[in-house]
Amino acid sequence: MMMKNFILGALLLCWYPSFAWGSGAGLPIEHEELELLSTQRVRLISVTRSHYGDIESTQTTANDHLSEVSKTKWIVVTSDSQRKGRGYWGREWVSPEGNLFATFCVPFDPKIMPRISLLPAVVGLSICDTLEALGVDKKQIGLRWINNVLVEGQKIAGSIVDIKGNIMKIGIGINVDLSDDVVNGIDQAATSLRHLLGETPERDAVLDILTQNLVPKLREFMNGSYDPWIPYKNKLLYLEEEVEIYDGEKRTEGLFRSINKDGGLILDIAGEMKEFSTGEISPEPKAIIHS
């Protein structure tokens, strides 16, 4: 398994980006450092990228890098492809080469525990901003509660958050270049940046833009200066529509009324309001949508 190291980019919170590239050798393939200059004080955070070829999953491989994480050094693990990419409840994430698979490893501060349920909102909004920066029509981008990003009703990205000890592992998958055969083989409507833009952006460029959007939002969320609730709600799909929710154990149908202050889904079941803290919804109960 080969790996190379390089500096992916540098970003100032006052939004003046600069970039530097290097090379090296090792077990993974890439190395990234993102410099963040606070408006209140200077504080450097380096985001080190370790990139692999074909692996089981970035979530699994990230476990080998957790000891490298600190308050000033975050880690992102990426790969060309995944043999066992997964979402919530062990669902498969189709992971052929040419797409973005990344796991960001970030120190977990127990102080954010009361707001931890809003973390998927922070990640989802960061992905939305990334797609918009790449040229996807903002009006066509939406979030399917709780962790999927859709464009024109077709899934293009998703995320998963695991907490392991004092580290948060934030896994993100973005469809950059899916073949028509792969798209047609997925059990729900799906798309990729190539299909939407008519050309294929460089995967590393997608990662760079994602990092520039995600890292500042995470920092602000963790220090309490960023509340994703309103922008998250504004991006949600299927509000006031009949949906089916699967919470890992059973399926429940009802009217998607809103979300609570913690980002949980409020479902109207024959006039009775029930709240869900996790799950996956589909707009057509018991229907499997194919592209």
C-alpha cells in the first residue's frame, strides 16, 4: 500500500486562502495543513491528510491515526476506493474509485455534548456549501434528514459521525464521478458531480473546498459561536410531506412537521407528535426509488 504526503492548502478565517504543495513517502498518500487565523487571537490548526489506495473504509483506517490528533492537529484520512464503505446501521456506501471518501478526526470536547445531535447538521451544511462552490445550483441542493445531501432529489453525498474516546470521526462521501452503470445499480436515486456539471472536478480540489468549509464551521460550533439550526431547517427536504422513517429497527409513517431544538425530527402520526433523534426518511413510504 503506497502513500504520499503533501500540503493541501492554507486558509485564513478572514478568507484569504494560500496554497503550498510538497511531497514525501510513507504508508498513506497525502498530507494537508490548514492554517486558521482567528479574528480574536492567532491559533494554528494543522489538518494532516493521510491518503490510501483501496482500503476497507476510511472510518476503519482512521482508527490507526487517532493517537496523532490534538487540539492543534486534526487528521483527515482519504482513499481512492473502499471495499466496505458504510453509512448508518451498516448500510453499504458504494465506493468506486474516482469519488471522495474522507474521515476527519477531530478532538471531542465534552462541553458540546448538549449540542452533539446538531453535529450532522454542521457537516451537511458544509457539504452543501462545497457543492455550491463547485458550481451546483444552490436552489437544487437539499438535505434529507438526518445525514444525506441531495441535488434535484438525487443523493450525491452523505456523512456519518462516530465518537471514539476523546475523538470524533466524521466520515463524508461525495459522488464525484459515478459511472452510469454504478448509478443504475444503486437502490435509490443518485447522481454525481460529473453528471451535474458536465465535467469532472479534481477530487483533491473537492477535498480542499470541503475542508475550507468544514473546519471553520466545526471550530465555531465547538466554541459555541455557530448555531446550524436555522440554516439546517431551511435546507431540509420533505417538510410538511408524508414520509417514512427508518430508525434502524422499524419503519414509521407520518407527516414531517419540523425539527426540535436538538435537530430531532418531529413526525405527526395521526395527530400525535413523535420525535426521532436518528433515522433515515424517504418521501414515499415503502417505495424504493430508482434512477
